Amino acid sequence: MTLRRKLLLVALSTLALPWAGWLYVRQMEHLLRNSQEQTLLATAFALDRGLVAVGASLPHAAQGWYVEDARHSIVIDGNDADWAPFARWVQHPWAGVDVQLATDQAWLYLRIKVADATHTRVDAYDPAAIESDHVLLQLTQGTRQRSYLLASVSSGAFLARPLGARKKGLPDEISGQWRDSGGAYEIELRIPRAQAPQQLGIGVFDADAPSRFDGGKPDVRPLLGLSPALSNDLTQLAPSGVRVRLLSADGWVIGEGGSMLDMHQPKPSRFPWLQNVLSDLLVVPSLDRRQHLPRNIARLTAPDVQQALDGQATANWRGGDVPGSVVLTVAVPLDVRGQNRGGLVLEQSSQALPLLTNRALLGLMLASIAVLLIAGAVLFAFATWLSVRISRLRDAAEHAQHHEGLELAQMPLVEDRDELGDLARSLSRLLESIGTYTEYLRKLASNLSHELNTPLAIVRSSLENLEHAQLPPAAVPYLVRARDGVSRIGTIVRAMSEASRMERAMASADGEDMDLAQVVRGCAEAYRPLAAPRTLECVIPEQPVPLYGAPELIAQAMDKLFDNALSFTPADGWIRISLAVEAGEARIVVANQGPHLPDAMQGQLFDSLVSVRGAGARAGTPHLGLGLYVVRLVAELHQGRASSHNEEAGVAFQMTLRGMRRPEAE
């Protein structure tokens, strides 16, 4: 991975900053929510105490019969279509008994439905009515109380039978409609509003199961309904932007006041779509997904409301009806002198909290993007600057590797006072040491050949003098061996001198435009007599192969390659010389039949003083391993390379040439 990509990954680590900021914003939001919850809970408890202080008519702890507010008159005709709007709030004092009550300005309406598959029906005034299927009503007004027996032998109008003496303020008779069906019967009646009771008792008697429905004993409960007086008190006491509902012990709404419309809502965001996205992704998922508490509803049955009716204060957040708003709902028990007599539910809608959260998140997001871009740009520029400096060091090292020379003053970054400057100075000292040692090695062959010539001449002349002297026969073999050793040493000295001359020649060689195919072809024709009796194959293109280089050096390199191939090729073997051009490079290959190269030595054959000649080479011929070294120098001079590989029946040495560098025009 490049340095730029690594630093880019480091820049991406700055994404941890917006994540930490997001956690901070969420924590801030939770703190704001908690603060608002505590404030609204304190308001609810204060409102509870205020209702007690003003002497409001608060509900009792006992259950009651809830009376719906009829928005239209109900016709007593035995048809329950008029009761359909109140079907959601049917009251069930016993299993199989449905009770509905409604009122308008003139009448109190009552509907009772009893599930009874058996029929034991008589009229209310029949003496046997008390032992037959009937419903008993008990009306209580203050201290006055009167009961009425409701029964009918068949469907249609009926007249209730009063029980007991007349009571002032209570009706003398009650008429209604009885509708009998296969599995149930329904009673529908009405009572004048002026004679409506404060408490109502309902008892149901089943002649076939006397113990059913508590044996017909009336269930007496107070009448409850939405009280204008309580609603007015709540409206006066409710804070701005808060809706308050007063509940009975069983959750019926008996008072309602206030409004959730806040006149001090903050200015909406200039990016509402972004606000909605942030709200949906970050705020709304943490809210209560349960159904909102509607305004026009007779009874609240939400779990948090039920907890308040059981004596435990609760607070819940819900998504608002308006996009980007939230609703805080708190429910507290209605405590009247230590007795829980219902509950108070307060609701407050707010767009401020989501707006503050969204604005904080939006600001955090924009700041994070800006910081990330700036950090990425700075790190990318820094990586580019480092890459350029490192590339300069690499180019200088490669320049020195190609033996083109590099003085200490030419090494880049040596004046810099950082880690790369230290590296440059270390490389400069290393290259200086390597250059000194390389120059010593380059001059070693020339110095040795020069120094060895004089003692070698003395030894040779001494041996010649010994040949003219009278020697014992036993000493003659030693003299022959000494002459042979001197001859070999002379050959070695001449080879070393030749290698030194080649290096000097290459250092001062001038290039020219030439036809490489003609040079290779001329060399190959000159090798034919030398190769005999071996077979010499030539694969050289007919068309010219233009190249800028030194033809005499290329010819000498080919001489080395041919001499190497000739040394290892048996008398009945073959040698192949080929020239090809691929991808702008000229490739000269000299292959021969013979033993394969050792795998461990293939990468070292073109180094100086390295040779693998053994039984496969011409016997008696000394060799220093300088020939292939010269081939490598010639290839590198022409911006190429030298290589070798084994073939199926022999080996191949390859020299790839791209041409010498042309001198720059002055």
C-alpha cells in the first residue's frame, strides 16, 4: 500500500470525531428530555394540588357509569344504530352484559344488552316478573332512592314497574323499547334530564341461572361525564402549550382543558428535508411508537395511563402529528388527601427539542465534513511531499546502481534536518564507501596485470635459461610443469588486462546509429570456421534493425558469448545465434547444446570472477569468469540486461539491448 493511501486511512480515522460528537449530542438530548420530563411532572403535581385547593368537584375512588355526550338526539325505537358512535366505549359490568349511557340537554339515555339464549319472559306488572328474566334499575338522588323493574313478554314498547313509594325528583314511570333476539335481549329507555339520578344501579336476573350476574343484585355506581366545571378549572390552571385531562379511577375523561399549541415555537429550519431525515434517523427511533392519545376520546387505556391510575407517575415521549415534533406525555395519580381518586394526564408538544438536536447534529455533520476534508487534503499534500522526496532518493540510488557515478554533493536531501535527511546522509556515506571499493575492484585487474608482468618475465626468462642448462632427467618434468604454469599465468594476466581495457573503452565509448542485424550477421559468419565441426544456426531478420550504440563493443560481447558456447558444446553438437525485436527491445540469444547450468548459480554468472567451467569446458584453458561479466557491462551500457536459462537440450544466454543514451544537444 502506498504512503498516500496509508495517510488517507489515517485521515479516515478522524471519523471517530463526529461519532463522539453524535454521542455527545444524543446525551445532551437525553438530558434535555429528562429536564423537560421533570418540569412537566412537577407541573402535574402542582396542578393536582391546585384542583384540591380550589375545591373542584373531583371524582370518587369507586368506579362509575360513564355518560357519553350525545351530539344528536337518540330515538327510542329498539334500533341500536343511534348508539353506533358510542360502541367503542361499551361498559361491561358482567360478562355478557353491555351498558351504554348518553345524554343531551333534555334526556338521559340508557341501553342495556343481555346475552341470554333461554327465554323466560313476562310483563313487568305480572306477579311472576320478579322470578322471570328482568333488569332492575336503582336511581339515587341525594338521599332519595327508587327502583324499577324492566321486563317484557315480547319485543316492543314496555312500561317499567316502579318498586316502592314515590320519591320526589325521581320519575314515576319509565317507558322504553324491548327487543328480543335469538341469543340476547336489548332494552332502550330514556329519563328526563331533570330527573336524572346522581347514582345508577343496574341489576340483571336470569331465571334459568339465578346465580348469574350476582343474582340480580344492582351494581350501583355514580354517573360520570365530561364536566364543564372541571374542564373550565383545568383550562384556568393549565400552563401554556400543555393539554390536561382529568381521569376517573377507571380511566374515563371527566375534565379536559388547555392546548398543545405553543405560541413560542422556534423558527423552523432552512433545510426541512434534512431536519426530517435527521429526526427520522436519530431522534424518532428512540421515541415510543405506541398510538398517540387522541383529543376526543372518552377513556384512556394506554399502559402508562394505567400505571398512573395504579398510583405510579410515568413519562413517555411520542412522535408528534407534525413532522419534526415530539409529544411528552406525563400521567400522575390524582391524590386527594392521601386517596387515589383518578389521574391527571398532561401532554406537551414541542418542536424545540428536535430542532435543537437537529441543528446540533447538522452543525456537527458540516463541521466534521469540513475537518475531514481539510485533514485529508493536508495529509494528502504531506504524503505527496514525502513521496516526492523519497522518489528523489530512490532515483539517486538507482542512478548510483547503474554505475553512472554519484558525488556526495549530488545526493539530494543531505542538507535536510529530518529523518529523510539522516537517511540521505547515510546513503551518501554508503555510496561513497561502495564507490571507493568498486573503483578499487575496477583497478585491481589492471594493477595486478601491471605488477605481475615484471616478475612473470623474470620467471619466464629464468625457465628459458634452465632449458639450455644441463639438468638431470628427473628435473625435466618439473621444468615442463613450470613452463605450463607460467603460460597459464600469462594468459590470466592478459585476460585481466583485456577486461580493464574493455571497462575503459566502455567508459569512453561513443554511440552511433547502426544496423544491429548487419553486426550480428557479420559476427555469425566469422564464427562459422571456428565452430566446425559443430553446427552453427543463424536466425537473423532480413530487414534492418536500427539501434544507437557501439558496434565494436557489441561484437566483443558476442565474441564472449560465442566463446562461452564453444567451450561447452561437444564436437557433434549445435550452436544457435538469433536476433529478434520485441516491444522496442533487440534481443540477441546465443544457445548451445551442452550441460545445464546449476540452478544456484544462474543469478551470479554475469558477476566478475565467477565461473562454473568444469568437465564440460575445453581442458587446459584457464578461465577467470570475466567474459560474461563483460557481456553484462555491454548490455547495461545499452540500457539493457543479460540473462541465462536452461533449455531442453542445452543452455541459452540472452542479451537485451535498448540503445545507448544519446548525448544532449548543446
